[in-house]
Amino acid sequence: MIISASSRTDIPAFYGDWFRNRLDAGYCLSINAFNGRVYRVGLSPREVDGFFFWTKNPGPFMGNLSDVHSRGFPFIVHYTINGFPRLLEPAIPSVEASVSHLRVISKTYGKKAVIWRYDPILITCETGFDFHRENFAAIARRLKGAVKDVVVAYASFAFRKTRTNLTRAAREMGFRFEDPHISSKQAFLRELAAIASDNGMALRLCGQSECLSPGILPAVCIDAMRLSEVAGRLIPSKRPGHRGKECACDYSRDVGAYVTCGHGCLYCYATASHRTSRLYHEQHDPKAEWLRGPRRLRKSSAAS
């Protein structure tokens, strides 16, 4: 079984102690976000084929990566480096720090063990196509030689939390956002693909098959074949992934929890309330069986 840690929250940035404790215990509990059912996820070597980590700040987790490696688990890190204005990403490390971390991971565990994500491509009055073109190229130049693949995706307004958070922020902060026409998205992806290629990378698109065009490859974010190359042995794949037919990923179990990330990104699809996320992080018990259990938050005077 492949474990995703996690597309629901940033475990490497905020919950490294909990993750290490659950590895020691050999299991964790998680809650199905749709029906509320509790399920057990085995984390022992005989049950886990490998891990996919998702993060915007692996700095606090670097020791954990070494521990995961020493335990014999192969892993791949999806590392999002966007370099957006603080308005959109108020708590993300600088591009310089992020590039440094990615290069350490690449040098230590190999280029196949890390994937750069430029995600989402969000078009606002602060981040138009010109911004993204220059910003993407600048980051790509810094990462040249350290990664082989970059995964991109446009902001999806099908996610209610993304739409609600951005609409509220636009009203309160006075900025504008838009969802460009598909033809504009396709043309811009071809520009980004050319920039990626110039820097030794292949650009892949996560989902959003309507935006695919010649030269743009679909992403397989949970990829058993890539994990097999990292592991040096065949890891069986099972499809479709947890997001259904639109998703090209192999099947995995996610051990994270929604509404627990502390980054506060305005476009987040996994957090309805950044205040609630901060409270859960403050009240988190690293010795608990689950990252976020079915309990009420204690009262707090934390500002929203």
C-alpha cells in the first residue's frame, strides 16, 4: 500500500513529531472526509510500499526524511514552490530557502525522489500571466539540474473552499481574480512547457484534462512506477486513484486531515477557515492516534 502524507494538510511542515510517533506505533487512524467513518491505516514495513509527501516547507521534516529512509521506506516529495506575493501565501518560506531545501533532498536521495510543483496557477490582479511567466522561469532556473519534473495545475473553482476563501479575501482586501478561458490556459501551458524544457524539466498537468494539448503530459502524482525506480524494486500499482477516473494516480491511503494546515494560503482547497486550522494546530496532540480526531475544539481567544 502507498501512503500519501498528505494532500489534505502539510504534515512535513507542521506534524513531523506526530508522523514519527505513528511510524513507531505502526499505524494511525484517519477519518473519511465524506462519511465520517474512522479507519485504520497500517504503517509497518510489511504494510507500506512507500510514501508520497506533500509540502511547502520540508525544513522541519528533514530529520524525519532521514528516519524514513533509514527504516527502509522509499519516498517521493512533492514540493510546492510558487514564490507568490505574501497576500496569497502569508506564511511560506522564501524562494531562496525553498530552493535550498529542494536541492538538499535531491542531492541526498536522488532527483527521482523530489518533484517541483508550481500549483496553483492563480490569475489575479497581482499575479497575471506575465507574473507567472517571469516567476516560473526564475524558479526553474534556480532548480535546473535538481529536478526532472514540474507539475502544474490551474486554480480550480470547483473546490468550494477555494472559491469561498478567494471571494471573501477579494471583498476584504480589494483584489480581483479570474478563471481564464481554456484556450488561454492551453496556450500558456505551452509557454511554461518550453521554459521547463529549457531548464531540463518535463512539465506535467495535474488533472484538468480539458487543458491538455500537444506537448503537455498528464501528471501521475501518486506514481507506483516512479516509486519503484526510487526503491529499486517493483511496487505494485492499483488504479484508479482516490480521485476517480479524472485522476491518473495510483491508489493510495491518505493519513492527513482537512482544516489543519497552518500556512493560511488564500487559495487553499483543504481549509474552510484559517482560524480553525490554527486552533487545531495549537491543540494538536503529537501522541494521538490520529492527526485530527472527532473532538470539539477548546475555546480560544486566538484572533481570526
